[in-house]
Amino acid sequence: MEITSAHVHAWLDAWNSHNIDRIKGLFAEDMIMYQPQNPKPLSRDGAVGYFSMLFGTYPDIHFAGDGFLIQGNEVASWEVVTGTMTGPFHDPATGHEIPPTGKSFEIPGAMRLIYNEDGLIKSVRIYWDRQSFSQQLGLGAPTLPDDALVIRPNDETINVINLFKTTPDHVDQLADLVVSGVTSTASKNPGFVRGAVLKSIDGQTVANISQWTGGVAQLTANHQANENSESYRQQMEVIAKIGTQEPHGYTVIFTTKAS
């Protein structure tokens, strides 16, 4: 089954309906979800239980779509999420119940969805800034459980999206150039963990999604080193002939600091 924008709209509409059965109907039976507040992946039934509780904690929670990219059976979408904490929250990481604060939040979020051949979601990864979320709600800085899996002790893991604009007749060429750049340059920088390159369904955007350790300082040092590299400058000159990089170079989607 071809994955289209209708699948993305159905996903957002289901969440904004707060109808847990409607949301469950989008998931494959063997669906796995990776969600920041849960220390272990959630099954379909686990996700249903968790979000049933969450809708009680934030009865007005809303997901405003801010963009998406589709490549094959994978979707990357980003949203602005808002809500007010008027109900208790049962923290799955600690087992503690947190009383409502009555405060509101507004944070950017990103999701990676993978669909099966029947058009049902088999994998979900949710990303957002837990620190800003907690601060807006007056909950203080988030903590990781003792058995949390971290990539490297005392480091920050940073997830970024780098966007390039082009025209439909150049999108394949641009995507190939970005993949080449990731392989020859980015993947050799200190702190690189993984990367993915996606094309938008309208053929006008290429997204380079990458994950790094070492914090903002390491990411900045890599960027400066790349700018001084002749091969990197040549790569960017070629890319500039068929596409334009979006302002700010890269956007930090979320950071997770190991404790």
C-alpha cells in the first residue's frame, strides 16, 4: 500500500479526537512505540493504556501539524503540541503519581512512523524537548530512571533536522547528494550516531535527520571543522546549484542528557 498525506492527516486527526479506539485502529497488532517518558518500548496495548491516562492528565492536549515528509513506508512529521495539566500524571519511569499543576505547555515535537504493507503503523518514535516541557509545567528538570539506556555517560544526545528546498525535477539528485555528504563527511565527524535522508511527497524538500552525542559544543566544533574542509565546501557548492539550505543550518529538535 502506498503511504500518502492522507495517512498523516488520519494520524493527527485521531490524536486530536482523543478517541483511544480510533488511535488503536491505526496500529498494527505488533506495533512498537518509543516514547520519551517511558523507559521501555510500548506495545499496542501498552500505548493505549498510557495515552488513555495522558488524555486525563491533559484533557485539552492538541497536536498542530507543522510539516511532514514521506519516503516509501516511512513518515517524519513534526507538530506543535499544547495542553494544560489539570489531571494527575502517573510517571511510568518512577511509578510516582504527580498531582496537576494547572499550568500549560507549548512545545515542538517530531515523530517517525513506519507502516506495514497493510497501511498500519508498526513502529513509532516520538521526540520532544522534555526539559522545556517540564519547566513550563513547573515540574522541574526531568530525570532518567536508574536503568535507563544511554549512549554514552555524561553526554547529551542531540537529534537534528537539516532541510533543503529544491524543485520536483531535482529532488532525487539532491537526495543523492545529501546522502553522499552524510556518508563522506558527517558520518566521520566525532559523535555521529546515525542518519536518515527523506524526500517530501511534493518533491520540494529533502530532510537530513541525524543523531549525535557530545552536546552542542561538539556539534558546533564539527560544523566549524566542516566549513574549513575543502571537500565539504565543494559538496555544498554542488548542492547549492540545485537546492537551497533552509535558514539557521540545523534545528535542534530535542536533547537528552544522561545523568
